[in-house]
Amino acid sequence: MATKVDGVPGPRSNNGHEMAPLNTRARGDGTHGVTIMLSPPDRSSIGSRDGAGALPDGDPDRAAWSGKMQFFLSIIGYSVGLGNIWRFPYLCQQNGGGAFLIPFMVMLILEGIPLFLIELGMGQRMRLGALGVWNTIHPWLGGIGISSCIVTLFVAIYYNVIITWCFYYFFNSFRYPLPWATCPQINGTDIEECERSSETAYFWYRTTLDAAPSIDETGGFKWWIVLCLMLSWTVVFFIVMKGIQSSGKVVYFTSLFPYIVLTIFFIRGITLKGAGAGLMHMYTPKVEKLLEPTVWLDAATQVFYSFGLAFGSLIAFGSYNTPKNNCVRDVLLVSVCNAVTAIYASVVIFAILGYKATLGVDRCIQVNKHVLVKHGLLESVHVDNSEYEHVMAGLNSTMLKDWEFEKCSLEDQLSSAAEGTGLAFIVFTEAIVELPGSPFWAVLFFTMLLSLGLGSQIGILEGMLCTIFDIDIFKRIRKPYVTGVVCAFCFSVGLIFTTGAGEYWLKMFDSFAGTIGLVVVALMEMIAVIYIYGHEKFTEDIYQMTGTRPGIYWQMTWRYIGPAIMGCILLSSVLSMILRNPTYGAWNGELGVIENKSYPNWVMGIALAMIIAGVLPMPVVFLLRRFQILKVDLDIHQGSIRRNETTASTKEMIDEDDVSTAAPLWLHVESFFSRYPKR
């Protein structure tokens, strides 16, 4: 990083142009503004007179993928994450079963794929991280990269806690019987809290989390979770400490192993009793649900988060590609793989849950048979179910109420399926207990979750670290040192999740830290590329890189449909936070149930601060640079280049030939931003 004083000739770029600051007027105090010089690799062909439309030469020192397979597996490992396992099946169940696939596919085509190509394409075109890309398009847009980096940091801090819990369950999966298979006893009597809830719920809330009754009460650090958190960050550090040189080798396992496990579970699941009932419940279409706007909003939100958009990771992955890589084909392949994986995982999950629900109904019927035998209406509990149903049909309402029969409904059993941690650590673990050789299946399941979690965490950190290492001052520091500091900082902040209120804090982070900020970043990305950089220019870039010119589908989704969908998601997120009282589920150990509680004001203050921290850099950087408080020169952007004999006015920076070759970029800059002040 270097500075210069206005009035002194600036450094020359490699194409013979003098670097012009954004502004040369003195501030009110009589001093001159400071120009911060970033020194990215030479890409003078971007925007130069002779190089307009040509591909950048690239940075000879920049890391690159060792092969196409490494890139593909890295991006699959990042995009296909825990949400495909524990979020998508729940959304299908709640939003019309098989009918939900219609809005999901529509949003995938209209929202996910177009924005995916923008991020991957811009990273490959400019071979920079998120901060460098948006500074290159226009220095006033540098806040987009900063916002993306901040939000990514928030998400990385809490996402690794999920990996921590997976490690804890993974280690306990080697015990036989599984520790969540039975209630612990004191003096030969089951613990009351476990009896009132369930074995798996007790193990999760009491044994694992030692959950506090509310977010106000931390309950101290849980040493077993602290150790697992330290382990998870240590593993992540060794994976990402050398960038893609180290993480690129791990993705062969983290990306492929989950598919092996899913296939094993699929083969086992479809052979189980009740699997068909689970799949029927899952995919029976309820078309009337498509008339509800919330279903379409859920689909759009799921597509957005399942791709990992706006984190800067896709830009980083693209920047390691060769300039002639066919990024359009990559986007389509990854999108199809992501969608197919979500559907495939749903089949596996509900086949297993169908088996669990069927066993639950069988146990319920046995309890009711004992009641009927007690009252002399059945000879034995071993009679056929058809005779049981015949007797039950003949009972009047008074008998049903007074004799306290249980309701044995397969539909109710399946409808009680949860999402997120509830599905992974309570519902599905209960299903695993029912399988013969349950420790084997538990080890497989949690190894799969670890692989999915680590694959996504690698991508999340890669996006943030790529942005950091593209800043000149950090290029002088060895990557392992910077990575170690980042991981140590994240571990320190993450200790809050190892307290008794840890799960409540994680839900708060998940609800606020990575929602509005990411959506705003994504919306600004589309505006920056399509309306400031220029959709014609970006179209030409894609053509130069792939040999295929994007057609009407891409133009319509980039310019109109995609931004409209992102705007709807943003509006819905803001309104939901304002109109609804944000709550969290707290564990009531005395009753053995989850109780919804409102966040205290001080916690909501922290949530609001995180949202502001994720969004504020965009307007702040814009205002600082617009009003001459902070100025940046980049040797890779036309807007900061002028010929010695010209003024700094945007249209006068280059001659008519230059304007004709770069028209999409400069016309959009002129229409969106005011001109630079003249010298």
C-alpha cells in the first residue's frame, strides 16, 4: 500500500497511461485527500485501447487449480452442503410435497443460475477476489467486497460450531449401545427429564449442550464442546492454510464421500418397512400450495442460500480458473448437481423417516391393544391389526376418551419431522437407533455431515481469505500466518457457542448475521455488473472466455427478473424482522419440551449491529470516495486511467475509438454515477 500527494505526477500503468485519482480538489481544511494504492496483477488489457474485449493476461503468481476435477469438486463441496440434507426435505414437506419442486426449479432457473454465472464469470474474468472485482468495476463499489467479507466472517464463526457438534456425535457413535438409545438412570430409575422428552432429545439438550433455560443464562463453558470446537478449527486451519494448494487435495474426500454414504443409506432405506409411506408423504403433490406466496419465497430463499451466493467464494473459485475456462458449462453442471443432490437426499431422509414412523405407529398400536385386552375387548395383544381396527371402530367417543387411547397416525408421525439441528441430532438419530447395527450407521451419517460441513466451510473461508490476500499489504505475510490468525479469532468468538446458551446464540446468528446482509450484497452485485459494468460488456466477456454469447434468457434474468426476485427476498426479510416478534426455542428441562421465547432487547441490539456491520460498508465506501474523503487508484480499471493530455472527465479519459470499444461500461457509469470532478 502506498500514498501520493496530489499535484505530483502519479505512477504510470503498463499501457503508458498516467494514473488519475478520483478527485484532485482539496478538502475544506486545505489539505489534499490521500490516494490508497492497491497493487493487483497487471491486467492492462482490461479497458485499454488495444485490449478492449481481450482476456486478461492473469497473474503469473496467482494460485490455480491443478485440474478441472479439482475445481469442480471444490465448488460442488462448497455449494452442496448441510442445507441439502436438513433444510430442503423439510421445505418439501411443508410446502406441498412434490409440488414444491416446481417453484424450486423456477427459482433455480430465474435466480440461482444467473447470479451464479455473474459471480463465477467475474472472478474468472478479472482473476481477483471479491474486493478486487468490485473495486475494478468502480472504486465506489468497493464496499460490496468489504460487506461480503464481513458477513462471511460472521457465518464462518457459527458454521464451524455445527461441525463441532458433528464431531461430538461422531466420537460417541463408536459406543455400543449408542448413548442416545436409552435414558440414563439414577438408582435404577430413568431420569425424569429424559422420560418426559425422549432419549435422543435428552442426549442433545442435556448431555451434549447442557442447555440453559434461556439465552440470558450462559451456564458456563462446556469443556467437551470447547475441545471439539478447538479440534474443528484446527482441522479447518490445516485444510485451508495454503489456500487451494492444501484444500484442493481434501475436496476429493469431502465432495465424493457424502454421495457414497447417501447411496448406502438409499439402498438400505428403500428396503425398510415403511419407506414407501415416507416417500409418498414426501412427494405427493399438494398443488393448492402453489397459490401461497410464501411457498415461492421459500423456494427463492432456498436456492439463494444453497448455492452459497454473495459470500465471495464463487468469485474466488472463478479467479483460480484459466481465462478460457467454460464457466457457463460449469454453472449449469453444478446447478443440476446441486438440485439433484437435494432431491436425492430428500428421498434418503424420508425413506428412513418412513421406517421410523411405521415403527412408532406399531408401538402405538401395541399400547392400545393392551388397553383393549385389559377391558376384555381383545383376547391377546398378538391379534391381527385388522381385528384391532375393527374393535376400535366400534368404540364410542366416551370410551376413547376415558380409556386414554393413543392416536396412532402415520401422517402425524411423518408430519412431526424437523429441520436443521432438530432433524440431524434428534429425529434422524432416533431413526438410526432402530436400524440393526446402529453404531455403524451413526458413524456413516456423522462422517457424511462432517464432510458436507467441512466442504462448505472450506469454501466460506476461501472466499474471505482470497479477499484478504488480494490486499497488497497481506501479500507480504505468509498465508499460514494470516490463516492462523483468522482461525484463532473465529475460535475465540465462537466460544460463546460452547456455553449452555450456545444453540440459542447460533440460531440468532443464523437468523440475522447471514440473511439481510447477503441478500443486499447479491442485489448490489447484479446492479454493479449489469448496470454499471454493463451487461453488453459482461456478455462480451463471457463470449471471449467460452466462445458462446449469452442469449435472451441470460439478458432477461440478469437485467430484470433476477434483481426483482432478490428485491422481493430482501423486502420479505426486512418485513419479517419488523412485523414478527423474533423468537427462539429454549429447552425447558422440567417439562422436557421446547418453549418459544422472545429475544431480550440487548440480544436484538447485537443482532441489529451485525446486520448494520454487514451492510454499512457499501454506503460508507461510496460516500467516502464520492465526496473525496478517500480515493483509490487501480491500474486495472478504465475509470482511474487518463491520458496525460486529457482531463479526468469520464468521457474525455479516452478518445472516440476507446469509447466505441468500451461503450457498455462507460455509458452505464455515466448514467449511474456523476462524472469525476475536473482537475
